[in-house]
Amino acid sequence: MDSVIQEVARSRTMQTFEYPVMWSQGKRWFETRVVPFGQNQLINMVRDITDRKRAELLLQQSNLDIKKQSMPLSEDIGQLRDKMEEDAKVF
């Protein structure tokens, strides 16, 4: 957090970072935005992004599942392509 504050103070631009926090109910994810305000002040805004992180994880898992399901199809297509190329050499 100190490095983020130093970067905001130096660059006078907003900085954002995400981090997990373990609670008794489990892990929660938060996003903090640090924004310059005035000459020597900063505003720190924190929001709970746990739902977004869960959705991202589900999407990644879904993409992996689709990839796994399509791999045999890709292999079949590759074999068919090889056979067609082999057949084309005969002509």
C-alpha cells in the first residue's frame, strides 16, 4: 500500500490494486483506488469485488471446460485434414 501511495503522490494519477482478505466466512476480494486530492491529500476508495472475482473464476473454468471438450474435435479435424491432403496427392 505504501508504494501505491507514493506512486499517486509522485504521478498525481489514480492507482488501483486488488487484494484478498480472509474473514471467518471465507476469502473476500477488495479493490482500492487511491486518487490525488488537492495539493497534499489522497482519497482512498475501497469496494468489495468478491462477486466479480467469483464470476471471473467461473468464466475461466467454463472456458477450460469448453477447451477440453473441443480438443477431441480439433484432433478429428486435424486427422481429416491430413487425410484430405493425402488424398489430394493421389490426384
